[in-house]
Amino acid sequence: MNLTNAIVVHQTGGPEVMQWESIALPELQAGQVRIRHTVIGFNMIDTYRRKGLYPMPLPFVPGSEAVGVVEAVADDVSSLQAGDRVVYSVAESGSYCQQRVMFADRLVRLPEDIPDEVAAASFLKGLTVWALLKKVKPVQPGDSLLVYAAAGGVGTLLCQWAKHLSARVIGVVGSDDKMLIAQQYGCDEVINYNKSDIAAMVKRYTDGKGVNVVYDSMGQATFKASLDSLKPLGMMVSFGNATGPVPPVDVLDLMRRGSLFLTRPTLFNYIATRSELEHGASDLFEHIRKGIVKVSINQRYPLQQAIQAHIAVESKQTTGATILIV
């Protein structure tokens, strides 16, 4: 039996439930490859699963994305070979480990000019931004957007990409230091939610009209403020639960507020086919290559210190992207 080391969750709870231990590495089956991870991306969904907000069969290995090098391929795999650098983002968990066996069709070969750390820090987040701006509600020049956690991993990418699309971007952050970061990454205005009323400030910045789209990754604590920030026919995009899940919604309230739209997307519905995955990846890599989107990696932890990474992010001590080094 082949073994590898991994972070394992045996019971849901705080960061302390994650344990560093050896696990069995499956033998290669048809269509599969074995990869050796080099860098693993941290994402908020990792905390939702660890806490039990998104139930998982126990025990499980957290993590949804990583970069690695192909070590072996099944006899029927022709799209990849040993030595290829690959990146992936998948719906199921399992990336917090040194080695992993995966189906080849879930892996994307990395271009030579995209470093491992950049890819691991941006693939899931960048594809999420691609889906939000290009698929969920295609953003048009002149659209006004409200972006929560604008100094975070997804937020900094979203603000840059939105500005490239000639949108007006209002960011929401939790400190004055993060206001400066959000401005550096493309926000036209920034709101510190600990000092100001979000909806009131949005109305001030938009001459009382509100914004076309709200990208809310916070969830429960900000849902009402987000609705209050929209103009009639605006779209509320709830795509995260950092403060807890949104409670049940009265759909008639959407009518009363001006026939609003509400959606709760997940990336994996937008990259469900191989062609969609390749299209999104190509678009993301091209934006990184041209400098349209700059990936800010501000926290690096050894994989064995995943607990410290989760503590830092959940206590809102971080900015930009966080990665785990294998």
C-alpha cells in the first residue's frame, strides 16, 4: 500500500480539528494520473466544510484546488505525461495532501509562464471571478458593482477584472488599512463596514440610484444591506457564507424592492464540461499574462500548518490570497 501525508478532518469544528497524518494512496485506475502537489490554494469553502456548514462524509481531506507535477499516468491516458505541471479546481475536497490520484480530465496543463504559486492562488478564485463577471451576470461598461471583501483573495481579482470591463466598483472592507488595498486593486470608492452604513454610502456614491450588481461573499450579516444597495432590476449575487448562511428569503420582498434578481451560484456549475473549464482557464491565464489581473499572495504556510492558515483567515487578519506550500 502506498501512503502519503495529508491534513485530515475526523470531526467538524474549529481549525484544531485538522490533523496531520498518513493516508492510503489509491492505485491508478483507467483515466487517472498520480500527481505530487507543490502548492495548494486556500479558499473559504475549506472552512465551510471543516465547520460542517457544507456537510462532508467523515473523515475527509479538505481543499479544492492545487498545483502539482504528474508522476504517473494510467495506460489509457494520452493527454498528460509524467513531468507535466498541472492545476485543478474540483467540487469535491481532497487537495490538502502531498500526493493525490485524480482523473486526467479534471486537470489543466499549466502554461510555462504561469508560476506554481500564482496558479494555486488564483485558479479557483480566478475562475470564480470569470464566472461571476462573464456568466452569472455579464458586466457591461458603465455598470456599477458592490464587491464585498474587496481586499481579499477573490475580491482583489474581481475588482481588477471588473475595472478592465469598464465597470464602476465600490468595495466593502473591514478596516482602514484594507481600504487602501482595495483602492490599489481598482475600487473607485471603498466602504469600511465597521464605520459606515453600507447601503447609505452606496446611495451616496450613486446619487441615490444604487448599484446594478452586488457580489456578496459575507452571507447572513450583510444580506439586507446588499438588497438595500441595489437599484430596481438589480441583481444580488450571494456567493459566500463568511458570516453564516443567509436565512430564508421572502420572494415578495424582491418585488417590493424593484423586481430584483437573486442568485446563489457555485463555480462548478459553470465549468461542468471540459470545454467550459478550458475556456475559463484560458481566459484567466491570459488576463494574468497581460497584467490585467495581478495575483496578490500575502500569506504562505507550510501544509502542516493549515490550522494557522485557517485561524488567520477566519480572524480577518489576511489580505489577498493564502497558499499552503508542500
